[in-house]
Amino acid sequence: MADEWITVREAARLSGYHIEHIRRLTRTREVKARKFATVWQVNRQSLLEYLTKVKELGDRRGPKPA
């Protein structure tokens, strides 16, 4: 299957994340993104892999109690 690129708005809809969170994920390179003309797009497979990783981590994410 060839690389599939979706808009940031579509990525937000697919993931359930706020559009600004998707943008943050692209800036920190946690998901692959490219700029096509004036529009940033997200690699769909990269986003799905990120979502799987986050789901597997579950409650273990975030700061740990002291």
C-alpha cells in the first residue's frame, strides 16, 4: 500500500485528538508529516502506529508519583 497522507483536520477526526495536539505531534516528530504546497498533511500509517503505542502504554503515561 502506498503512503497515504491525510490533512491535519482529518488526522484529528480519526484520532479524536484536538487539531493543536496533532500539530504538536508533527512538530515533535512523533508522527510523520509533510507540507504539500500550503497544507500540512500527516502520514496515516504513522498516526495509527502512534495511536497503538499510546493505547498500549495506557495509564503508564505521564509523570510518576513521588
